[in-house]
Amino acid sequence: MDAVAVRPGTPLHGTIKVSGASKNSGVKQLAAALLAPGVTTVRNLSPVKDLEVMIAVLRAVGVEVSWTGSEELRLDTSGTLEPEAPYDLVTRMRASINVLGPLLARCGEARVALPGGDNIGSRKLDMHFTGLEAMGAELEVSRGFVQARCNALKGARVVLEFPSVGATENLLTAAVLAKGETVIENAAREPEITDLAAFLNRMGAHVLGAGTSTITVEGVDELTAADTEIMGDRIEAGTFLMACGIAGGEITLDGVRLEHLEMVAMKLGEMGMRVSKTPDGIWAAAPERLRAVDIQTLPYPGFATDFMPLAVALLATCDGTAIVTENIFDNRFSFVDELLRMGADAITDGRHAVVRGRERLSGAPVRAFDVRAGAALALAGLRAEGETVVHEWHHVDRGYRDLPGALASLGAEVSRL
């Protein structure tokens, strides 16, 4: 059965190792490995569903892929690549579009199906395409595919309308093999961008400014395959922190950096949690009930949109009323209807939600619309009377290695059905 059952229990306690950020960092570095022929070992990978899709995409374009450990992958990109990413795979995960830049840079052409993924609002690819065109690529979008060609990419100055993570990644991976200097203005600043740039530099690229709004890339003639270790998943870590906020308790998270979660930690602190840095990660403690605070999503280093559904679930159990503003996507509050089935008191209007906290929610059958919404519903079940069953759990498995098992290891009463 594609569902997870959650029952309220005791406060959370214990230590857990945060998984590698396979969804938001790992799949992007796997795509970047296409840039250089040779063998790459990728460590600290969490085998989530999105990673499985990217592995299938790489195999489809000619990469030999094998697991050499439970969290370690070997990629051999030595052979001739087929510069086409098939429809049946790309439509299962939006991040598949990240093979466009590397295939174009290495092969001089790429044909990639337009991607799928979570249904959380309009996420256009215009910035990917206009940036590549500025670098000399010829693009045509037709019948569900983007076809890109170039004789040789050339450096360019690209100003993004919005600090898009995906566009920054695609342009960055194309620019490393372009002739001359590329400057990406209004670039995304997420830690995953910094992680990707560090990998590219180990391959011989010249990338400066990753983690700032201006990234400068001096193109090189060729790259060399290099190994990489994926950063800890800050979104998974934030999920555990908010679970602790809902259920109460004291937890320690290893393998993640607090500086990647500064805004989340600040907001949780305002709510009444204690969050601090440890030598290996993060320590957090929460009282029985937190107080409500307003939240608005913003590009990094602001409050990430991926945390918003989790925060709404938390606010639904807090003392007081809060306004949540979603500034990134235009259709991300659809999961609130499922929270209402659990007795939450919330009203949505466009990009805003007003959430009035309740002492307890009520267990109910609910449905996951996407990875973070499904996780949010499970977290809400930690403070709901009776049993909550979250259906269509496969959405959540796209981004979490085993969220039910992780929560259970901290003392939560969570199980797969």
C-alpha cells in the first residue's frame, strides 16, 4: 500500500545522521559528470526516487552506472554519449533538465524532453534557454522537446530575471567549457550551487563567486573526471527540526551545517525552540508547544519555499495566528485542503495563508500532492488525535530516503502500510 500511518506519541529524542542531499545536490552533480570523460565516484548519496530517475537518464545517454556501496555510486562517462534524454524519464523529474547544459557543452548538441516533477505552480524554463542562447546556442522547442545546438559555446554576461537555482546550474555547467568568460548576474546563492561549483573546480573548471549573486566562469578547453561527496540534506534536516517543534523533545542532527539553515533556525528560535551548532551538526530542543510567527518564503538565504508546507503544519499546532506568504511559486498551498481535513484552522488567498494554531489536530486520511506537502501532513499527524494516514506516499519518497523510519528512530509512531 502506498501510504504511511502516523499516530501521536511522546516527544522526539535521539540522534540521527542526515542523508546526503541527493534530490537537490546529488542529481545535479551526476548531470555535471557528463562534462568530462572518465570515472567519477560520488559519495554520501541517499537512494531516493529522484536519484533513481537521474541514474536512468544517465544510462540512457550512454553512461555506465553502478553502485559500489550503499551510498556510493560509480559513473563511467568514457564512452560516446547519446545527446538525447528520453521523454519517459525526463517527465518524471524536473531536475532532468540539468543534463541540457552538460550535453550541449560536451557534445555540441542536446535533445531533452521538457521535464515533469512536483505540481507546485509555474516553473518556466525561459531563463535556461535565453542564457544558453546568449552563449551562442541555437534552441528550438517543439513537440515536448528542446533541441539545442552549437558549434562552440562562447562566454557571455547573463542577467537572470530571478535567482533560479535550475537556471544557474544549467548555465554554470555549460559555461565551464565555453570560450572566454561568462558572468551570471542575480545567480542563485543556495549551498547546493556552492557544492556544484566545488565539484566543477575539482574537475578543472575556473568558477568564482558561487554562493554570491555574481558567478564568474572562465571557460577551459577540457575537464577531467573527479570524485565528489554530496553535502548533507538541509531540507531533510529542516524537516526533522520542524517535527521536533510539533512533537516537542530534544534531537541532534549529524552531517549537516547550521549555517545552511540560518533562517529556519532563526524562525524556530522566535517560536520558542532552542537551536545550536554542534561539532558534527545541529542540536535542537522544543517545549510542549511553540508560539506562532509570520513567515515569508524568499530565495536563499531567505526562508526556502521547500520549508513552507512544513512550516504551515507546524503553525497549525502553535499558540497564536500567523500569516504565511509564498513568494516563489504560485500554487503551493493546495495541500492546505488536506490539513483542513485534519481540523487545521487555515485560510488561503493566492500567495498568502492565515494559520490559527490549535492545541491538537484530528487524525484523518489525507493525500500527498508533492514531496514536501506529503512530509508536512505526516508531521501534522504527530500532534493529531487518532491515526493519520498519508496516501500517495511515493511523492515523499522522491526526496526522502526513509522519512517514516527516520522519525520512528526518534520515537515517533510512524509506519508504512
